[in-house]
Amino acid sequence: MAPGRLPVLGHLVPLLRDPLGFMTSLPAHGDLVGIGLGPRNAVVVCDLELTRQMLRQDRVFDKGGPVFDHGRALVGEGLATCPHAKHRRQRRLLQPAFRAERLATYTPMMAQEIAELVDTWHDGQVIDVKAQLHTLAAHVIAATLFDKAISEETQQRLLRDVEAVFAGVMRHAIVPAWMRRWPVVGNRACIEAAAEARAILRELVLARRVEGVDRGDLFSALVFARDSEGGGQLTDDEIVDQVLTFFFAGTDTSAATLAWALILLDQHPEFAARVYAEVDTVLAGRPAGPADLPNLPFTGQVITEVLRLRPPAWLQTRMVTADTTLGKYALSAGTTVIYSTYLIQHRADLYPDPERFDPDRFDPARSAPSPRDGMLPFAAGARKCIGDNFALNEATLALATIAARWRLRTVAGIDTGPTLAVVPQPRQLRMRATARERRTGRVDERGSDRSAGHSHT
């Protein structure tokens, strides 16, 4: 048991006061460390190999805990939230929708949404970047799901309802059960929004089935999915659950990753210069497209380092379904197990000077063993996020497109510290956009731009 446990409260005081600092303090006390969550206990896995072992044994270490339980109540049992018993069939049905050839049809839809956002900015504008990136992430998911097959009015209604549902998931996860039953405005709005979102999506499923045409979007992939092992197809309700889960899993996470990337590049101009040089050489001021992804290696390294330093899902829970062992430790059925990507990815034995932002950690030319071995932003094993490449493509395209046109600087006095949330985001993020002078050239090892010429945006 970690030191400092209080009667009744357990370790809630340090966990709420400084959750990230508290988690990174735990490896000093062992590979598996008990903590008190109020009157209940949980076990935190602090060792990389034990974390991987746990994630591989998804039957024994099943998804569960407050966020998952309340998420299921509101968004259903999609791939990211369903228990083990339903996961294998869902994964088989959804896997073809995320293969490389299918991702290639979604990426242009992503790129268009990103380019349209960047086109609305003007030189000298102070932008509420946090809000705009959240809107962008939601619109990217909507575009890849439905392409242009639904009206703008229907899309806006759906996005509004989804936002209300997610706010309810977060609220329900942290308040006592008896408070969730109160007929207060927040609870009622969340329930009504979930019902309306489901009604909209059921109508869309029916229309797509009647149409019978695969439009190449993600929604078509769900509607026409067939199980190669005889598990049939997704029911209408299962498709609705998957769509809501995609919004749930992909909106805040993508927005947060981009927000932290912009903050960190603003704080580290030497790395920003290298991103600018790369995008100037590859894009010359135009928006990034799918074909550019292989030519943006340093921009990709930046995104990977952001995912290490500020992982979007910093803490997750599993429930032990049968008596078992993890390494040399015995765990009984019913035990709550916590693992933290933030904890693992901030271990100094895996990443020296772990608080330092350094995209060169992920330079493939380095001779040291790959630090990717310790990376778990998308989990691992059978429950690894099915949309990991989707998310990486989106973040890389967005960062490159923004950097090709704009230099964003944080407005003085803004508190960009992380919020206490399932997905930690900056508390505020207002940035001033300055149109960039484009340069074409190469970058030396110090990040300075050796330019062959330039043009003005």
C-alpha cells in the first residue's frame, strides 16, 4: 500500500491535488502498489512488462470501472467500451474498416476538414484553439463516418447531442450513484441527448441499408460489415453503439493531442523550426494530404513525443474476473487494477529525463533500442485501439497543415496547465496566429533553416 493513506478518503487527497505527480511517485514503492480510492482499494501496475502482461490477458483483466460502466450506460457497448464477452466478434466485424486500403479513403476527408478550418484564420487573430480543435476533431469523425451523406442540420444536431452525452459520462463517473438519479437539468439533458442521438443514428442506419450503396465512408463499412467466422453482421443498435463510441474515443483525445503539440512547439522553437522547414519543403504552403504522410517524418516524431509526454488516456481501469497472478503477485477476482500510460511513459529508466520534450527520442536513425517499446498511448494486446493509425494520420495531417500556414503563439497570462479529466487538456489555450513566411530548404542538425529561397503567404 502506498504511504499516506487516510481513513475513509484513502489516497483521494493527493490523487485529486496532483494526479500525475501522485502516479509517477508510485514506482518507488514497488511494481504493484495498492492505493485507496475512498473506502475501496485498487492496485496500480507500475512495471512495463507487467502492464503488457495484463493487457495481453484481456479475459482475466476485463474492461471495467466507473468510466467504462457509466460510458456503457450512455453510449452503449461499442468496441472500446464492451466487455470481453462481446469484444472478439465486434473486433472481427470492424477490423476491415480500419485496414490500410480503407483508411486511404478516409484520409482525404480528414484533410479537407483540417484545411477548411485553417482557411478561416487571419493574420493577427487571437484564436480559442482549444475550442476550435475540439470542433475540428468532432467534424473529422463526422466527415469520415458520413462523408457528405447527411445534411448540415442533421450533423449539427448529432454533434450537439454527442457533446451533451460525453459531458454526462464524465459527470456520472465522478459523482455518487444516488446523485445520478436526481432529476436535475444536467442529468435530464444528458439522457434526452442520448435518446435523440440514438434516434438520429437509427434513421441513418435504416436509410443506408435501404440505399444499399457502399459510399466508401466509415458508416458504410459498419453497415455492410460481415463476420468471416459466421457471426453475422452488426445489428442496428450495435452500429449506433459503435458510432457513439467512435465519437467518445476520438474527439477529446485528438483535440488534446493537437493542443499539446501546439503548446510544446511554441515552448520549444528549436523543434518548431524543424517542423516548419519540413512542411515548407514538402508542402510549400498547401494543406497536407494523404500522399504527404511518408514525407513528414519529423512532424510524426513530434506527434509521437506528444503522445508520450501527454498521453490522452492517462489512467485506465481493469477488473479481475478470476483469481490470478500478475508476475509474482496474487490477485483475487473482483480486484480493481489501474494502469497509467502517463506513469509508464514517464519512467526515467525507459525515457531519460522524462519531463523533457524531445522528438528526437523517436528518430529511427538512433542506434539505441527503440523507445517505442515503452509506448502505450493506444494500449496493447487484443484491446489495443483499433483507430491508432487513424488518430496518428489525423494528428500529423493537422499539425503539418497548420504549420505550413501559421505560427501560433500562446497569449500571455493563459493557464495551459492540464485539467483533471479522463483526457487531460490545457485549461485554456488562446493563441495568436501569424501568417508564416514560407521557406524552401533543408534543416541542419541544430534545427536552423538553410534556405534556398522563400515566398510570402
